[in-house]
Amino acid sequence: MRSQCKYIITKDEVYGVANHWLASALKWEYRGRKCTTSTVFQVLLIAAARTVSIFAACRDLADAPSDQTIRDALATTMPNLQALERQLNSALIPKLSKSLLRKRRILAIDLTLIPYHGEPLENAAEIYRSLPKSGTSHFHAYATAVVIHKGLRYTLALTRVSYNEPMKDVAQRLLKIVRKRGVKIKFLLLDKGFFTAAVIAYLRRINLGFVIPAVSRGRKPKPGRRVTGLRALLRKPHGYYRHTMRGKIYGKQRNVEVTICVASRNYRHAKTGKRRSKRLLYAIWQVRQTPTGIRELYRRRFGIETSYRQMNQARIRTCTRDPKQRLLFVAVALILRNVWVWFHHRLALHKYSEEPTLFLQLMRFEEMLLWITQVVQRLLRADQIPGIKLDVYQRLKERHP
């Protein structure tokens, strides 16, 4: 047996914080015969913690209503898509710590694509098109803004991205949400999908620094032809060069000047094992570093990929076509990840310094999800399900004579 000792954080406390963040921001009211708002949140949390569907979560809980009851409750209580997005952004993190508000912080903006193999619910703009992944070129797309402060990466803003929606509008929406939280932005690290003339012109107009990977678009020139544009910069030595981009800005085709940083990355080829070098281009504005410094600075943005990996570890599985439910399931996963970051910030040493000391080994993200699962299973009496039901087995037998 374990020796009796005091615990600085308990499973019930972790569950309580996650449930409070959801309930206080969403403020849904539903009272059915066997289902209440509290029950809906409990089922959402355990489905996310176990990475299963609503059906699988309800099946294993004795005191939970049916999965159809939960879906009906969601359909009844959820507002329209715009209002739901505002509520979910409030639930991401109700109150930021003072250490993040004291100084200007680096913000990373990225796009995540969740593969989709179905038809849109109402209009084709719900489905985002991109390069094939997981056997499809159709996705539900979401953009997030993450504050980068050492190991404390909070997701501050979340928004849906529609098909053919200008990236300038997406960036503008995210920045509006971040400013409402009182976070001062030092500069932005953006995904290469935001490398457009409209985005660059907008960020320059609001006087906000940025670093964006520059992408050469269009056909490659034929052999013997003169190489121009960004492809010509790939042959230049390390340094900074002026480049003119042309694109649709405020409804008209216009030019915008941008500074391109040429850097390189040395790596070892996976198959041959030989050392190689690759040229990297970055569009920058009001960020003063050496080319090597720009490359290392942008590498900090890849921490946002970790947040997406953890999001997928807590994303409720579904085949629904409803974009509102899909947005809700993505937001619940990001809320759980923010809860995990919040607890580690609470336990950190020197949290007001530039390098807080974190103790990630005390509670891994998967361990926190297990704790939430155990608490909800106790509340909804999962132990009262003794095994496989006979009537379910009989119904399945009748379908396969």
C-alpha cells in the first residue's frame, strides 16, 4: 500500500478546473428527463480524455443518457456558429497569468487541417481544399494563435477557416481575439500559408512585425531560361534582399515591398546519410536578427505543432457533418491542453522570469486525461456496467443470420 501523504494537485481538482472553464464560458442551460448541462459537459470531457466518440463514452457509463440524447442536447443548446466561436474562445483560458501580460510576447499563428471524407452540411464553403493527406483533399480547417513564452504555450484564439477565405481575414480575426485578452504582441511567426501580399500589406499597415517563410509559387522556368523572383534569391549568399510581391490588396491588384532573409539549414539525408544544406527564405518586417538568428527564431514556432499533436490526443472522434459540433470537439481538446499548461505554470519556479522552471514529469498530458476519465467514470458509475449486454448481442445476431 502507498504511504499516506499530501497531494499538491488532485484528480478531482484537475477535473473541476476543466469543467469550470467549460461551464463558465459556454453558459448553456438544458434540463431533460435524464440529461442536464452538467451531464453533457461530463460526457464531453470523458469522450475527449479517452479520444472516443460520444456513443462509446455513453455506452460505458451506467448513469449517462444515450448518445442520441447528448446529441439532441448539443443541437438544442448550441448557438449559431459565430456566437459559439466567441464562447469557445472565452473558454480556452478564462484568465491569463500576470507574467504573460507584463511584456510583449511572440505570437505564432498556424493552420491545422483535419481530414474529412464526407459531404458538407449546408454549403461547399464548409470544406477546405488542400494537398491530399490521409486519402483526401477535403478538410475541416482551423487557425489558432499561440503565445510563445518558454514552455508555457497557451492557445489564445481559435477560428474556423472556410474554403477560399482570404488569409488576411483569418489573421485579422485571430489578432482581434488576442488583443481583447490584453496580450501585447512583440511580433508574429506565421505559417507559410499566410505568405500573401494582402497579409503582408495588412501587417505593415498596423505596424506589426512578422516572420513568414517565403514560398516560390508558379511553374519552374525551363532549362536555359533566366531565373527570376524568389527562385533567384535561392542562389544568393546569406543576407537580406528586397522583393516586390503582387497580389490583390483591398480589392485591387497592387505591389507590396518586403524584405527577404536568405538563410540555410544543414542536415543529414535520411537515406544516404550524407550532409546536405538547404536554402531557406523568410519574409520579415521589423525583426532584426542575423540570418542564422532568423532561422533559429522561426524554429520556435514549431512548438505549435506540439499543441496540435496534443489536441489530437484529446479530440472527440465523430463522423458528423455539423461544423458546429466539429468546432466544439476541437475547442474542448484545446481547452484540456490549456488546463494542462495552466497547472504546470502554477507549479513552475521563477514563473515571472524569462526562463521559468517547469516540472513536466509530475503530470504528463496523457496522465491528466486519465485522471479526468477516472473522475467522470466515478461520477457516472462506470463500474456498474458488468459486461456485454445480452439484448445487444441478440440484435447483432439477427442482422447476420
